[in-house]
Amino acid sequence: MNVIPTEIPDVVIIEPRVFGDERGFFFESFNEQAFREKVGVDIRFVQDNHSCSAVNVLRGLHYQIQQTQGKLVRVTAGAIFDVAVDVRKSSPTFGQWVSCTLSADNKRQIWIPAGFAHGFLSLEDRTEVLYKATDFYAPAHERCILWNDPDLAIAWPLTEAPTVSAKDQAGQPFHAAEVFA
């Protein structure tokens, strides 16, 4: 596996080694030992999540203030524009965001550690996103930052208004959001 750094050192893009031939392909989507050696993080995943979205659906920006979740995100059908926002006030990259395109074709993954808000825009119809989480979903601790917050100025690749859930439309502006110390 190849680890690609981003502008925020704690967030990395992972390219698996893909073996392909006339039958199709095979790759390890996760190997604990390789992850620990290449990413430098010893983690335990406790929950896998799977979503399917129509084109132009925007989900996020989500995080949990307690029972924090690191996420290893990948796409098995379609493509997304994936975003991680640093919400750790003590971090030198606080309030900064990084993005990448994850797709079934490129088979890339992104590691988003705890302390980051996460969101994505579906670029194709019937896009399926799978991600592993390091802690369980805890609705009481979930927080949401507005996807279009002007202070963050995320450059979503939109050509029209996205489809956003009522929960995400009610997200907090970044300056008012509860963040990590």
C-alpha cells in the first residue's frame, strides 16, 4: 500500500496494491499490520458503515465530540468528493480542510483521525461509501458543521444546489461549533 500525505499531516490518502487480470481485481482493503507500519497509527475498528447516495447528495460535516471516531473511508461504486476539517483547537491546522476524490475506479481510501469533521459530495448516481469507525455511533455526541460555512470556504465541485438532509441543513456555523480543546 502507498500512503500519500495531505496538507494536514494527520489525514492521509491510502492507495492499495491492486492485482488485476482478465478476471477482475483483488486488493486488501485493510491490513492492521500494514496500516500500523505505514500510517503510524495503532487503531481498532469497532463499526463498519455503508451508505448509498444519488448524484449531488452532500452528507456532512459530521463528528462526535465524545466517543470520537477515526474513519477509514472508501468507495465501492461511483465516486465522491471527500472532505476532512480539523476541529482540534490546539492544532496548527485548526479550521483547515483537505479533500480528495475517492472512487470505485481509483480504489483510494482516506484516513480521517478523531478530531475531524467529515463530509462528502456524491459525484455519481448510486455511489456507495463504506467506512470503518474507531468508536460506536453516539447520537447524543454527534455534531454537525454547515457544509457551506463561509469561514471554511470548502470548494465543493457543485454545478447546482446539493441535496442535503434537514439535519445537515441545521448544522452550526464553524465559529459557533463545539470543537475539541
